[in-house]
Amino acid sequence: EEAEEETTSSVTFTSALPDKFELVVCNGKLARTLADLAMAPEWTEVGKGETTSKDKTKTGMEFYTANNGQTKRVVLRLTDEYKSSAVNDLMSAFFAQTQGKINNMIVLSALY
């Protein structure tokens, strides 16, 4: 019987997040592409979610800030390295750092 592989997950931000913001989650390639087309010209990368196992670190999430008029947004893009097995740890780390800041959440998925 193989031992379960030990992993650690973390979310780090390189810039301060807005005091209040709308969270836009891009789930899947179509959602990422649409977000790239609609928001990439105005966004700034502010963080990432990483999972490390053995000697490999994979970036499963990227975080960007963008403004839509008066609305401040944080865009969460799942990368090709994203693994659903890490979602609980990554989102727990994200929510611990953003408690009280998210005033709305939008999830972009495969169907529109």
C-alpha cells in the first residue's frame, strides 16, 4: 500500500487587494478565454495559488485585479496545472485572506 503523497497549498498576493470586491471565478478553458478577451487589457496580476508535492510546485490559480466602472473585481483563473484535489486547501487559504472583502461572486463556467 502506497503512502499518500504529502502536499502543501498556499495562496500568496504580491499586491494589496481592494477593501471590497466582486470575485469572478473562471472555471474551464472557455471561461478563461472569455475573461482574457473581456478583461485582460485592464487587469493586473496580484497573486497565485500553488500546490507543492515532493519537489514540484504547480500554480493552479492566478489572481488579477480589474475595475469595471465603480466595481472592483478580483479575477480567479484556474490554470492548466489546477488539480481539483487541492481546491479545498487553496480556497481555504484564499478565503482566510479575503474574509469580509467579497461582496459578490460570479462563476464563469462552460455554458453561457
